[in-house]
Amino acid sequence: MRTAGSLSFDHSLRDRVRRRGGDPLITYYAPSSGVRVELSARTFVNWVDKTANLAADELDLAEGDVAVLPLAATHPGHWITLAWVAALWQVGVLVREPDEGGPRPDLVVTGPEEYADDFPTARALGARATAACSLHPLGLGFPRPTGAGVLDYGAEVLSQPDVYVQAPATPGAPLWQGTGGGDDGASRDWAEVAQDAGSLITDAPDGSYGRRLVRPATAYATVLAALVAPVLGDGSVVIVDGPVDDATVAQIAAAERATA
């Protein structure tokens, strides 16, 4: 497991870009819709930086704020979910699981499920900012404008600057809160998140994560397996999302030379 840039996930991710920026980091499959999206480390960081700029400049998020991501509960393995998590950590925003309760969040990020009804569940959380993601394969927005008070992520993110230049978040800031990150729902900082991810890497004799196939599970477990571990373990992931039979999973694993 690499220790370079271990002050934060963002440092570790950029260390990966410097060394192997053009190599695949995330390959995302949704077999039910025929989607395959491959992101190199460099391309993924570009999405992360654009999302961080959107969060900081358009949604007025800052270190110490709290974001609730229904998106991570309903689509934990989607590459846009992972970009949001990495971007919020870069800004210094705590990601809180939706069912964790607590004070009113500063941001809610939701998926496309309630688009036709104007996102009532997301609005009910009472955040001062709400973003909705269409999960279009190319990261585009919804076919029609979202209602007042809900930012269409896909319609806005592509126009954001490609590089995030604001000061890095304070090392040791809390990153994740929820039962998936600890039995008591306590928040976890980068050292704890890295330790959790490290347990997925230590079974490899060379400390490399390799190229692994990931089937999304709970939000935190998926963030560890599909985002943090491949960065720290100098590997990559093939995420197979949605309903799919075992034979198709095996075919994808063979085609991508990925191990479960």
C-alpha cells in the first residue's frame, strides 16, 4: 500500500495521477442498460475537480459543512457518486449517510428517481443546497430543467474549471459518518478511512490492489472497495452495477481481466 500523499485521499489520488495518470482507474458497467464507462485516473480527477469547484463556488460549501448523499445509498457504485465523494472530501465536507439523522445538512445530493415529482424526499431534508444527478452515461443533465432550488449537476458541472485551486482541507477533518463507517455511527477521518481500505489490500503479497471486480453493496463498503482501496493499492476496479446474472459478471471479469 502506497504511503505517498497519505495526508489526505486527495493527495493520494494526485500521486496516482502523477505516476499512472493515463491508466484505467474505474471501469463502470451497467449491463441492464448496456453502459460501459472507463475513467483513467487523470479523467476521474478532472471530474472530481469540476465537482469540487461546483460545490465550493456554486453551492457555497466549505470545510466543516455536512452533505447527505441519498445518491450514495441508491447508487453507491456509480462513478458519479464516487466523484462526488472524492470532491466533497477535497473541500473538507463531511459525508453523512441518509439514515443517520443529525442536524440539517448543508447539501443534499440525490439521483434521478424523483425527477418527475421534483425531488420531494431530497427537498424534505431541508438543506440550503440540493443537487440532482441524472446519471447520464456521459455525465449530462436532465432532459428538462429541474425545479427552483435544485441544481442539475450534469447541466452545470461541465462548465466548471478543470482544476481545483483552493486550499486543501485540514488533515484529520471528519470525512464519513454512518453505521457503515463504524458500529456506533461515529464520524471517521482520513486515517480511519485509509485503515479500513487497507484491510482490503493486505491480502495481496505485493501490497497492490490489482484489477478487481466490485459489485456495489452498502455506501461505505463500496466507497472503500471501488475508490479508496484502488487508489491506495495502486490498482483499478471494474464496477458491475444493477441487476445482472452470474454468467454476465463472469464474462465481464474475463474480458476486463479482473478478479473478484
